[in-house]
Amino acid sequence: MKTKYFRVKGWMLISHDRYPRWQKFVKDVRALKVEDAIEKVYSELGSRHKLKRAHIKIEKVTEINPEEVKDPRLIQFEKISKIVVI
């Protein structure tokens, strides 16, 4: 299977204990299917911001072309021609 790029848009609850506020996010991810992209967003936002899945609301997931990717790490990853494992 060929990997695809997805743009995930939604809301996350920041400072959920004292002064809660919902903040919008847009995240580009690389995955095989939509379900994997959603799981990756939950994992990354949860680990980076210490959020539970209930504090992340995903509105929209769309497949995008590699040329539309805005994340510099994913752009560099697209340029790699081969990976050598020793």
C-alpha cells in the first residue's frame, strides 16, 4: 500500500482544569488510511499537550496531495529516496 497525506482539522480543549478554552488545530499527517490518520492525531496531541481523547474533537479529515503539505518534516520525508537499515 502506498502512504497518503491527510489534513486533519478540529478543536482541542486547552487548560481543561482551570480556565478551559477550545483551540482550533490543523495537522498534516502521513498514514495509510483515514482511521490511521485520526489515531496519529490523537496520539500526537495527547502526548504533546497531555490531552485525553475526549478533549480532542475532530471536524474534518481530507486527503491531500504531497504538494499541499505544509509540515516541513513531512516535506523532507517525501524527498527521501530510500531508507537503509543496518
